[in-house]
Amino acid sequence: MDLHLGPIHLNITCDSFNISWDMDGPDRDKITHYFIDLNKKENKNSNQFKHKDVPTKLVAKAVRLPMTVRGHWFLSPRTRYTLAVQTAAKKPDGDYTVSQWSEIIEFCTADYSSVHLGQLLLKAQAMAGRMLPFSVFYRNQNKDYFHQDAQCRLMLPSVKDDSGSHGSPISGKLEGIFFSCNTEFNTGKPPQDSPYGPYRFEIQADLLLNQNTNLYFGDFYCMYTSYHYIILVLAPVGSKGDLFCKGRLPALDRSDNCFLTCTAAADGGPLRFHHAQDVILEVIYTDPVDLSLGTVSPISGHTLMSLSTTNAKKDPSCKICNISVGR
């Protein structure tokens, strides 16, 4: 086929792409089909498309460009792919006359959009359960983590790992400090076991969550178990973390949401705090925290490393916490 394919143009989301390319040559009006070859970047041995090849390659009837490719592959968010296109004219005998392949281009799918996070938030709300009171945020680590130089008694934010949903816009980008707030139902206190270390820092809840803190929904996931995790972000108003979250994450009302609340007492007394009972909350605080504001002590329970969520991958088959895009 006498046809030259020009540069490819893409508009990319987390699970689809809108594609067009330039075509010049006398056979332009004969085109009946497009062949699209898509491969994950990690695949070093990708084969160019043949029309009788494996069904992961797309054969599409020729339409006016640009065209949107969605649902033909289970595209994953935040994943690098290579792509090439070929045009073809179908002959009466069912075979094809084809052009040369286009240039191979690389692209990366996007993070979850606000629409996708909104869908995930609705699923998380259905799972949260009733609310229980709590009074402290806590963080477990090894002893050396808390016994720092006397002149540097700050816990500093670090970049969030890759745990949770693959499309989460905070993974590998948002800086913060992980805290927990879940309590045991029978005692109302933090559990004595922890996956993260035998020493625990506790800080009064109102020092991290108050009228000067914005609250955001970050993620909802599980790790091939019945436990479900919700990531929330606490960002002091106007802070670097707050500016990062605005426009990226769904904002929650501090006093009225299904996961973590801070409400004023009717008599003007101290703030009251509640957390969701049926999920495990992972709370990211985006500013440094002074160790002198709380206490550090050993826990009486066990360090259950098997329950750690560090870099944990989300179960893509769970119907409770997955939405209808790449995991």
C-alpha cells in the first residue's frame, strides 16, 4: 500500500487513549481497517501485529480520526506502553493489503481522575460501618527511629510508597507521615500488636486534626484478605501537602463523613473524635511532627510483620474495593 503514516497524536487517561495520525499517499481512500500494536514497556520481545496474531492486538474498522480506544485492553494506570499503528485495505478474498508500520512511540497512562476517585469513595463509604470514639493518633516503628539526636526531634514526611490502588495519585508523589487511629472495640484503646515496630508514638488527636486541618480521601484497597484499608490525608490548611491534594483528591467534611470525624462539643468542651469501625484507617499527616508533642513507649503485644501494608499490592479481583478501570 502506497501510504505514508505521519506522527501519532495521543490524549491519555488512566485506562484509555484517544489516537490520531497523519496519512499521505494515493491509497488513502482505500483504507478499510487500522491495526494497532500495544505492548507494555517491560516486554522486550514484542511482536509487530499480524492480522492472524494473538487477540491482544486490535483490528479496528477505519473511522474518522481521532478515535478513542477503551475496553479493548485492560489498560493499567501509571503504566508505560509502546504503540505502533498500521493501515490496511481488506481485499475481496479476506486478506489485507497493508502499509508500513508507523514509528513506535512510548506513553504512560495517567493516575485515577477525580471521577475514578469519586467512584472509589462511594465504595469505601459502603464499607465503613459505625463510628467509634478515639483520642490519639499513633505510629509504630523500631526503637532507633524515635531515639534521634536531641537537636532533631522531628518526624519528617517521606514519599508515600506504592501500596494500594495502582492508579492512586498519591503513591510515589505525596509526602507525609503515616499514623493509625483504630481502636479495639472492647477497650477503646489502640491495639497492642503492630506490623510496624515494637515502639509506639502517641499524640493527642486534636494536635493533628482540628479546625486548621483539611481532610482528604486518598484510597480504598485490600491485600487478598477480608481486611479493607482506607487512606486518608490530613493536611494543615495552606501547607505544601494541602496544595498537592486540592484538585487531586476528594475533600471530606471534618465533622461529617463516614471515616474520621472531628466535632465540637455542644457545651464548648474539647473536640470529639470518631473513626470507622469496619475498616483499617491509614492516616497520612503531611507536615513534620515534633516528638516532644507526644509520648514514646514499647507495646506489650507482638510485631506482626505479615500484616504490614508497605508496598502492598491491591487485590485486583476484589469486588468490594475495585472500580471498573485498571487496578
